[in-house]
Amino acid sequence: MTAPVLSIKGLTKAYPGVVANADVSFDVMEGEVHALLGENGAGKSTLVKMIYGLVKPDHGSMTFQGKPYAPAEPRAARAAGVAMVFQHFSLFDALNVAENIALGMEHPPRLADLAGRIREVSETYGLPLDPFRTVGDLSAGERQRVEIIRCLLQDPRLLIMDEPTSVLTPQEVEILFQTLRKLTAEGVAILYISHKLEEIRTLCDTATILRLGKKVATCTPAETTARQLAEMMVGTVLHTPERGGRALGDVALELSGLSVRSPSAFGCSLKDISLAVRQGEVLGLGGVAGNGQDELLGALSGELRSSPDMVQMHGKAIGMLGPMERRRIGLLCAPEERLGHAAAPDMSLTENAMLTGSLREGLERRGFLDWGRAKGFAEAIIARFDVRTPGPGNAARSLSGGNLQKFVIGREVMQRPEVLVVNQPTWGVDAAAAAAIRQALLDLAAGGTAVVVISQDLDELMEIADRFGALNEGRLSRIRPTSELNIEEIGLMMGGAHDMEVAHV
């Protein structure tokens, strides 16, 4: 029998208007991969922040390796033996691997000595890294390695991982799982947060499930189906998206040899991309993060301009039109970065609804903004997409990531676009919300909208896309019907291993 590395007893944390965690108790055992599951707003983030010293609980207690544990800050948590790999990388592109890792250490050694340790630890755990490579030149999978190695150099006894596979190909996921199994064999405990339930079933020994801030179940994932896990999370029956039959219309959006230079020194320029999307079609575009997804969305939204004929909508050249002109004619986009790009953090949901909905929803009249109509539009989004918030007056940054994602996608869907381009539509969203967003995209397509879904979630693309193409180093593979592909083939396409000729369809 192994001993608990971390014991949580009755942790409670409340904020004005909401109880984030209510009397939560569970143990994470030595050598165990313990899943922490829950829908968006269930309290996972707050709980992890209390464990890592970012938030102080109102009530309850913790013990770590048998001793009272109440970290006042992350530095104290790290000193005790707790490390965390965050969902969002905290790396400086212009610095090399060793310099980035040194920045996260209290007392870093000489750079040459640190480089030796990085090589040693990375090779020991099957995550080889060159300590002198510039981070801006690394793939998303390699950046993930930097974050993990930074944690492993602390010799942790508890490793917290938040959505660690969201930027990885299936092949990279398997390498990560081998590393985690090696760590647990050495007695390290892992607290694992993910919305990918099949991964949970494959990797995790135990799962604690939160709902509305309370622990509602503990189970063994391998003995539980993904649907059962999802239904425990939401407390109701989960509805699977229904594709239905769709008749395809004329070409709505066409790219012809689209080439655009990335505005970022560490970005990925687009190289001779051609594709066509018909009315009623869902086109899925996959790829590991950093292979041109952001640049492609920018070129489609009008944030990045191209030669006029490179982007056409209903046969008309629109490559030089800006974002508002494209919205006016029905081309709407939802970017990946929800806080700061898709939504202004300190603006209310009503104000954020106004930002992109003013033209198509008639929220301005004769130069004056109609705030009453804007509030009504925001309330409609909140109701239809089950956005958990006290009301439309709340700031965007006050929402959990998943709830803000529902608001951002809902805002664009409800404007009835002729062409909708979404990047990572269900990123960080729970199973029920992801199903609702995917169904909304399928319903749009059924109504005649041409939908382009850029995503790193391969299951998502297989579920809703009619055709699939992979982005790799700014180039697009041949586009193929998803019915002809399996996950392994898609993973290889994403990695650029084969079949990366430029598409002309």
C-alpha cells in the first residue's frame, strides 16, 4: 500500500457571488496518476491554485508527505516538492532553453552546469532537449518539454499538469505518457487535469470529479466509459453532436496560392495555400501549434492583408479588405486567444458583444451605440450557450476560460455568418460544452454556412469535419475526406512526415 503524498481535507474557497470550492476532500497517492475532472467553472483551477500557493483557502487543511502544508506562495510550494506545468507556456522566445529554465530557479547554477543537467534529465526521461536552442525556434511539443524539464529539475514529489496534451500530436502524447509512467514508477504523484476523457481512461489510476465546486464522485477511469465520466461531470445525460445530411452549395470561400509573411519574428509564414470551402461544408484544418494557424486566421479575418485575389468570397476578391469590411459581407472569425484577442479582458460581456456584433446585430444607429440592444444580445449568448456568469455586466476576465470560450464562439455563431472560421473552438472546454459548441457549428453548416475549423483536437475534427487538411511549417497538405483517414494518419500529416504536397482543390 502506498502512502498519500497530498491529503486535502474540507478545502473551501468563496469569491463574491460564487463558491469556487465547497468542502473538497481527497488524497493523491504516491506513484499515482490522479485525474481532476469537472466542467468549466467546477472549481478545478481554484483548487489547483490553493495547492500551488497562488490562492489561500477560506477553510480546510492540507498535508504533504505527512506534514501540515499551507504554502503562502508558489515558491513555498516548489520548496516543499510541488511542481506545476501550466496550460499556457511561460517562456521567452528570444532566450534559449537553458536561460528560460534558469529564470524559473531560485538559485540557478552556472549556465554550463545547468545545460549539462538539462541534457541529463531530458535524456533520462525520454524528452531530449538541446539547452542552447532558441525557444522561438522550438515546436509546441518541444516547448512542452522545456516546461516539464524545468519542473523535473526541482525533483518534485507531486507534479500538477494542466491540459498537457492540448498542443501535441498523437505520437508526442505517447512519448509524454511514457515519461509520466517512468515518473510514477519512481514514486512521483501526478495530479492530471484534462478534458480529453479517453486519455484519462488510458493514463490515470483514479479520478476525482468536481461539480459546481463540490466533489461528487471518485472512480477508476479504466473501469468507466468516457460518456459515464462526462455525465458525472455535468450531472445529466450527455448529447452527442448529430451531423445529419447536408447538401453542399457553391464555393463560399476560396484561397488561391495564399502566401503571407508572419508579423512575428518567431511566427510561421504561410506558403502557397490553396483550398475551397462550399456552403454547408465543415473543413477541418489540423496542425501542431505554431505551424501557421494564427497567421491563417489573421489572413482570413483581414488582420493580415494579402494580394486581393488570394482570398475570394463568393468569387469576389477580398484579400485587401479589413476585418470590419469582411464582417459586413458575412466572413466572421473567432481566434484562439480568447482573452486579449477575441475578448477585451476588462470590458464587460455587453461591451465585448458590441465589439464584433455592432454591424450585423444592428447595435448602432446613426453613429450612436445602442447599449440596450447590446445587453440583450449578450444575454441571448449567455442563455443559449450556458455561459456561467452572474450577468452581462461582468468583465470578460472574471469568467473561467471555458465559459469565456463559450461566449466568444456563441457571439460569432449567433450573428449568422456566411463563412465562419474558428481556431481551437473547444480549447479548455468541458465535454458537455464542447458537444454544444460542435453541435452549433454543425447546425450552422446545415443552414448553409461554410465553416472552417482550425483545431489541435483530432477527435473533434474527426467528429465534425467533412474534409481534413494539415498545416505544417506554413504549408497545407492535400485535403482529404475525413472518412478516409484515421487518427494515426492525421498525426503523421500534422508532423509533416508525408503527404504534405500543397493542396489545389
